[in-house]
Amino acid sequence: MYSIVRATDFILSWLCIPIMGILAFLVLATTFLRYLFGITIIEMEETVCILFCATTFFGMALGIREKSHIAIPTFTESLAPPARRAFRILSMLGIIAVAAAVCWTSIQWIARIGGTNSLSLQIPCGYYYFMVPLSIALVVFYSILDIVAQFVPVPEADKGYVADAELADFDSVGAAEGASRTAPPAGDVR
């Protein structure tokens, strides 16, 4: 099971990185072309919309896996560990229920209008609408994994990138200053 989790983490992380890079490039290119030359390339605009949706939907799954989704832990941190675990499981079950409803609705939606070609790219919309049920399946997978992690050890997410908080562990040369480094003491200005 761990190899499936690791492979899914790796593929999803490395899928999102080039999508973000291409999205950033296209946004800059379309802005540059529009405001400096008055040129609007409709195909690029549609591609930007598709990539933006892809980052949103696949990023949602990554947020669940990396536990970086929006949460207000004030209430749950005050609970005893067994109650905190129960609340976490109930939260994940709620996410699974909503995800199942979205998946069911999106499949019906794709069946109805998925054969319609997009306006500028002339690609059947169902091809890129499919990212909705695919990303929802990943959300369900990671939510179930989170529930399993309440009872047995599950490997940490393989992010495929270095988070900002982890960058603090490296000096200007790039050598690690130590894995146990904590925040500087109060009053220490760096």
C-alpha cells in the first residue's frame, strides 16, 4: 500500500509543478501581448482557464494529503486525543460525502455536455472536464488515507518541492544547518 501512496504523491506533485509553470508563463505572455501589442490570442486565454482549473482541483487533493488545507484548529486542539481523533475522522467522512456528491454530479454533467467542443481549442470539453472526477477520486483516496493514518502509521507526503518553512533549515550556501533547528529565541533578530 505504501508504494501506491508514494507513487500517487510523486505523480500528483510533479504533475502540478509543470502545470503551474506553464500557467505562469501563459499569464505573463497573454498580459504582455494584450497590453503592449493589443493582441489577444483566444486559444491561450482558454488554456489559461483550463490550467487554472487544473491547479485548483489537483491542488485540492494535494492539500488534503499534505494537511495544508484551511483549518481552524482552536476547537480541536482543546479536545482530548481520542475526541480529536474522532473529530478528525468525522471531518474526513464529511469531505468524502461531499466529494462523492460532486463526483456523481460531475459525471452526469460530463455525460450531458462533454461532447461539446470548446470554443477556441475545438477540443471536446469532456476531456478536460474529466479532471473534476479524477481529482475528486484523489481527494477521496487521500481522505481515506487520513482516516487510516489515525490508526496505523502512514508515510508523510512526498511533496516534490521544498516548502517555505523547510527553506529556513538551509543557509545561503545550501548546506543544512541542522534538522532540529527551531525558531530563534524571543528577542533574537536575524
